Amino acid sequence: MNIYYRVPAHCEESTYGPVSSALPDHRSAAEVCALHYFQYHDGWEARWPLTFALYETERGEKLCELEVELESRPEFTAGTCGHTW
């Protein structure tokens, strides 16, 4: 299933997609769209949570609006620095 989406708070007129979601429910589709927005449309610069409006076609009627929160998970990687104790 392909989904199109808008992020009204950021780019009200821009429609993104299609984003492929094999998951049938709107909540899962909104999460897939949020990841797409984060990776390809400067979503890392946004202030989350964001509202996503979902559409079945690029110019179709809105299916729903869902708020999506970004969960941050810190990741630490240590390397050698040449010093020994």
C-alpha cells in the first residue's frame, strides 16, 4: 500500500511520497512516513512531535491526521586515543 503525506506545521503545501507501507493500519503508516520525513526531508531539524496527514493518493482526500513522537536513543562508541593507563 502506498501512502502520501503532509506535515502541516512545516510544509503545508508539500505532499511527500509515495511511501510504501506493508502495514494496514494508519498508525503504522504514519510511523513509516515519519521515518521517511526524518531521513529525506530534513526531519532531524524539526521539533517533534509532528502531525502527519495521510492520503491514499497525491491529490486525494485526507485519510487521517496522527501525531508522531520521535524517540531518541543515545548510542556511544569508544575508540582508541593512544593513551594507556
